[in-house]
Amino acid sequence: MYAIFYDLETTSKNPIGQILNYSFILVDEDYKPVDELSGLIRISRLQMPEPGAILANRTDLVKHQAEAVDSEPVAIKKIEAFIASCIQRAKGAVAFIGYNSARFDLGYLRTSFIRNGRNPYFGGKISPRDLYHVVQKAYLTSEKCRTAVRNHLKGEKRLSLSLQTVAHALGLLEGVQAHESREDVLLTIRLAEWLQRECGLDVRSYEAYEGFKLHSTEKTGTVYHQEEPEYDLAETSYSRKVPVCLLEASGKASLWINLERFAEKAGPQCIMWRQLMKHPFFIPNQAVQNPEVGKLARSALSTFSKVSLKNYFEKSTCDIEQDIYRLDFDAQDLLAKAIQGGDREALAECRNPDAKVLWIRHQLAHSELNLADARTAHTLRQYALHRYGGKVQLVKSVKDPSEPGNYHPSLHEMWGELIRAREGAVALGRTEDKALLDSLETFYRTSDIVRVAGSDLVPGIVLSAA
């Protein structure tokens, strides 16, 4: 039973950013590495890494750019070939495993594939799994795992199930987590092995969306308890049980109603979308036998009788790289032909404008550009003002324009964050943090983005800061 464990370090928490370094390790049925691919990716001219991301992944950008050889298109082609070779070696589907990958790495990787003209799905022969979900399950079901984690967190107020915390608690890690892709993958493999040996949970086959088994048998109004870890360590119980009922299921996806929320306020926030191989959803086989809760479930089903999987999601209006799934398979194929053939005419029959946006960005990011040419400089400048002028929408739809995180931070905001973080690092004597931020500022100052639009994006007072 082969499986691929992987990890990515990136310039941003948002997939419009870029992968900095990556590692993919193929293991056999005994978790022994049998093949691997690791590497660095040069940052493209469109990317201005965020200070928080750099402090998290500890990347010296000046050094990184000097050592990284592969552009993003070259690296993605190598990753595609490696995964394909693993599938061929396994003679079938392979588990594709990360830590907290369902929420982050998997979507990031798929976005990177598609915008570079590559198909990220491999004919359905990779099965995404998330070891974080297995850790959550182990915390709920294994006293050994739970006790080790809680003992490690004595004196803390909140439960943490981060890779570093869990690995420390189980004796799998000493010191600080590297936050370097290959080291994190090796740590993830050790943790997966421990969870199978000590808890009987095999990440390669465990399906964390346990509601799937009820898609074909669930009866209207039947209530189950969804169980989840209790994150408030002051509570006596280690778990929370929330009554839920199924609203609709179709194939691998479903809508569930959180009856606890419904009892408080009957709004859209009561409905949860859950999908196979994506979400953790822990429920027992036995239904809840409580007349009052059953009555509440029937009321909820009546209230949301017109809500379905077809109309649950609002229209996506965000940047295409924040919702790459908006690009249908036909548009993806045409974009791939255009990129791989270097010919925009391949997109002539494409009706999806997002494909053409991605083509232009790909050319800006990875073609040889002569910025002395006024037209070329103008095109890059327009992109710079759009993305780093605070105009790029990051969430699928904006309900409250004042809510933080709706839009990509402006370069002015990012530079201000850098300066504040560096001042804090100096005050606390964190010389390594200061060096990383100095390197980031050097990257900013010498970037093509600043060259073509810096005076409009960042006031001179910030540009002249030390």
C-alpha cells in the first residue's frame, strides 16, 4: 500500500500566493520512504511574500532566490511527473497525505497546477487524506493520545493539535518544528506510523467524514451527535457533542443542520457543507433518541426545506486564484493548451474569462519581460495596482465590506507590517527574525512590482524606512 506524504511552504496563506519549497515522499506499506522529490521554487515577479508567512516558514528571501533554480512552471511539471510515477509504481490509486492539508496544501497545490496548465486530478488516482483529521479522531478515542497531549499542555488555556504540539507530546520531536517541507513530511510520516501502531488509525484508509455512511440510509428528522474536541482546557469534558441532522446528500457532498445553532438562531450559519475526503465529521452509528431534539430537527428541516446543494453556495465573485474551481474542466483544458503551446489563440473558443486572466498572469509572471517597453511596463503596473492596491477579493462573496480579510492587503499595509514586526524583533532581541525581515525588505525594494508601481503603492516615507 503506497502513499505520498507531502508538505508545502508558501509566500501567503492564500493560494494567489506561491509555493516556496515543497517535498513529496512516497512510502511503502511499512511507512518506509522509497522515493522522493523536494525542491525550491523561485518567486515570480508577481509575488510579494507576506511578512507573517516569512516569519512562519523562516525563509531568507535573498538566499532563497539565489539558491532556487526552478520557476513555478518547471517545478509543477516535475511534481506532476513524480506523482504520475508513484501512481504507476503503485499500479493504482495512492493516498495523498498532508497535515492540515485539506484546508491548505491541497487547494494551494491544485491552484498552482491549474494556473500553470497542468491537471491536478490524475484521473482520480490520488486519494487526499489529512493526518490532522486522524489526530482529532485519536484525541477523541484514544486515552493514550489524549492524555499525552493534555499533559503536554498543562497550564495552557486552549487545546492545540498542531503538528509541533502533538509530535512533542508523543515524543516524536525535540526542539522547534523546522517548518521546512522535507523535515515536516518526515515528521508527519513518524506521526502517522505512531497513530496506526498505538491507536489503530490508518490515515491511508480512514475516512474522516463519517457522515457518508448515512447518505443512503438517513431518515428525515433523525438526529445524530457530531463529536469534536473541546478546545477549552478548563472544561472537564475533552469533547463536545452537537446534535445534527442531514438536510441533503448527493454523491460525496452533503448539507447538515447544526441543531444547537438552530435553537439559538435559525439562520444560514446553522447549515454545514461537508464532503468526502475533505472534512472531519465524527458521529456514532446510533441515532439520538430524544423527542424534543427530534421535534427541533423537524422544525429545522421545514425551515430550510428550500435550501439544497444546488443553491447553498452564493455566486463566487472573488479572484480566480482564490477559487480555482470556478474554472470548469473544458476551460482548464484550453488554458493548458495555451500555456503548454505558448499560444493564446488556443483560448479563442473559451467562453470563461477567468482562463484568459490566468493566461495573462502566467505570461507576466514567467515570460522574459522588457520593462523598458512602455506597453509591457503598463500591463505589469496595472496588475500591481490591482493586487497590491487592495483591490483583490479573497473571499468568495463579500457580505460585510468592513470585515477584515475580505481583500488582499495592499503593499503599503504589508510594508507597514514588516516595519512593525522588525521593531518588535529588535525590542525583543530576536536577531534571526530581524534578519529575515531585512531580507524581505530587500526583496520588496528590488522587485519589479516596486519598480513599475512602487511610488503609487507605497508612500515615500515607508520606502525610505530602514
